[in-house]
Amino acid sequence: MNPKLCSWFEACGQNSTVICHLCPRNCSIDPNLTGFCGIRKNIEGKLYLLAYGRPIALHVDPIEKKPLAEFLPGTKTFSIGTYGCNLDCCFCQNYHISRGHYSDAELQSDYDYISPEKIIALALKEGCQSVAFTYNEPLIWAEYIIDIAKLAKAEGLATVLVSNGYIEMKAAEEILPWIDAANFDMKGFSEEFYSEMSGGHLQNVLDTIEYFYSLNKHLEITNLVIPNKNDSDQMLDNYLQWVADKLDESVPLHFSAYHPMYKFHDSPPTPKLSLFSIKEKAIDAGFTSIYLGNIH
């Protein structure tokens, strides 16, 4: 199958370079190369989505595993993911696929192609009540998301997004209305943390979360707590204050334990007591739905 023509790009200059406007990176991509995410490729002066129809992970999960604690509890969700990511988190907990790439053999084979129609058929066959876009960063394969979501709506299936929220607002306004529930990652509540540890910018993520909240969809937020990096009282207080001011105290907040992974091993695993302390802090601040994750 041929790759899908991308949305949100423009031609630039006379050498067939294109600029991708899906995320804040705004990658300038020369012919035969991909943007930072690794799945949006310039082919003869047009941008194509290599991952369209080519999920590398398909699984039936409990909805709580996303994690979504308060959306269709007790149900199954049909989870899909591809290669690639548009952030560069040195502590990535899922780097095998976020930094993975499709081989030429995978891209040339029709055998592994899974159409949006097939995704919906599989979800219904497995008795799922939703389809979850997850595992890597789903927003980088937004065209696939939208086509699946349209079919899901017609079949009465909910749509779930698990995302870093790093997206340009124009694209977000075309993608996120198709989503029923989302859990966004809050990497760390400072511009410095995002710049140094994730290769991105906090404000873009905040804008995405606020926009999704304004749609009156179901929102949850997850913060991976990294000792000595994003767990200071000031950072956590600023985060909770932002949620209270811009969203509300009923938004479910997840705080998850970090384990040394990928390129970052300077911090130890998150102590259980740290997560319990954060939960108490949030409850004392008036938050009503606090969940802890990755505790062993």
C-alpha cells in the first residue's frame, strides 16, 4: 500500500523541501528524508505518513492501563501504536518503539497493512468499547487517528488518546474533537525541564491540555515523577496551581514512579513514600481524584 499523504505541511523553496506543521518542531525536511518523528517522509516534494496502516503494536487492554481511571471503567480498549515520537525524552520508558523505525521491507509489504476498517472490525470482535491511540506518540500519525475515529463513531466505539500533547494548535483543532477521552503526559512543570530532558516546550503542552479541556471531553493527566528532576515542592505546587486555575480540581491526576531507562540513569527509582507524599499534597490542595502508578 502507498503511504498516506500528510496534512499540515507546505512546500518550501526550489529543492522540493517541505515544512511539517503538525507539531511545534516545524521540521524542514529535504527529499527522501523524514522529520524528527521518523514517520513523516518527504517523497518528491510532498509529505507522506509512513505509519498509516502499519501499527507495530495491537493489544486488548483494560482501559485502566492507559491509564484512564474514570472513563468507561471496567471495560476493554483496543490499543494501537506505531514507531516514532516528536519529543526526545532522555528518560523514555518506551524507547524501543518511540525511537524505532520502519524497515524498507515493512514499508514495501502489503501483508502488514491494517486499514482503519480492519482496526474497527478487530475492536468489535474483541468486545472492546473503545479504541486507544497509545504506546508511542499517537499525534504524529494523526491522519490514521482521524480515519479510525470517524469509523469508530459510526460503530458506537469511543476514542482514547494517550499523548505528550506536543502539537500545533491548528492541527489540534482538527484532531482532538474526534477524541472522547485523553490522558496527557505532564513531563515536568517547567520550561527548563522540557528543554533539557524532553527536547520540547512546556507551553505547547499546556495549550493542548487547555484546548482539550475546553471541548468538555474526558481529561486525565499523568506525571512521571523523577527524583531530583521534576519532584520539587515548588514545581509540584506550580503544577497543581495551574490545574486548579486553568482546569479544575476534579481532573484525575496520575503520579507514576520512574525507573531508570534509556539515556538517563542519574536519578534512582521513585520511592513509594514520595508518591504517597505527593498524593497527600494534592488532596490537601483540594484535588479529589489522585492515582498512583508503577508502584511495585
